[in-house]
Amino acid sequence: MVDKNKLEHAFKEILEALGDNPEREGLIDTPKRAAAMYMEMFIGMNYTNDEIIDMYNKTFDEDYLTDSKNLVIIKDIDIFSFCEHHIALMYDMTCDIAYIPNGKVIGLSKLARIADMVSRRLQLQERITNDVLYVVKGITGSNDVAVRIRGSHSCVTARGIKKKSRTETFSTTGSLTREVFN
């Protein structure tokens, strides 16, 4: 569970380690504000994948207009995360999710909420991709799920090599292939 008091203390120490005075006018409330921001940005740290399944486990039975051969695709869900190696921002990220319903469908907003919640952890992009797939499969019961995530990593673009780049990860189960997103 994310601990707000420990975060406030840590941010005060970071300001001191940077050589600044956390008691000066512009920084007095910075540890408190930064802790509140981190509580929001890392909300996913409070939940396991199975708890996220329980949280968003609201589906609809397929009706007579649909059947289990229909493909559902939602693209370009905006997400962000922080790499666990540098606590550096992964940004300009998008998540694409596709699945073939197995008798039930999940609301599109739930798919976006799942991608958002899973990404709000210290993560690897590869793990976000697999975690989203796991949660969607767990809720829909579908054997045919695909997830693609694309994003930039500030640990590459803003430090070290300092090169603009995009990383793409893809995970699938069942009959779906990468081409489903073309």
C-alpha cells in the first residue's frame, strides 16, 4: 500500500539531497503536494491483477445481434507509467486491446480503466502488456486476447543515450496475431 507520510518524508529528503532548503517559501508544501501526486500516479500499486479483475468484473451477455466470432478492438488508450529501473516516466504511451468475446463482453470504458490501473505502478512496458492481457482474459473468459503498447521512455530520451525512440510490446493468447491492430 502506498504510504503518503513516508512519501512526504522522502520528498523532503530528496530536496535536501539536491542541495535545496525544503523550508524555503517555494518548497514548504512541495513534499506534501508531491506525495499527493504520487498517491494518484501510483494508485495501481495498491491492487494486484486479481483485485483489478474483481474491481472491473462487470460484463454483459452477448445478445442475439452478436456471437463469439465478433472481434472487439479499442485503440489508442492513453496511459503512462514509470520504469522500475530508474523511476523514469514512460510517456506518450498508448494501449490497444483486442478480444473475441466468449459469451460476454466488457464495456469499453472498463478496458480503458484496466489499462490505466495496470500502468500506474512501477513497471516494465513488457509487464504492463502482459498484465493488461491477464486482466482482460480473466474478466471476459476469452482465450483470444491481444494487447499492444507503444511508448517513449525518459530513461532513454532524457538521460543516458538521449535518443528519441518508441518501444512497442505485444502479447497475445489464442488465435489473435499482431496483424489484428493493422
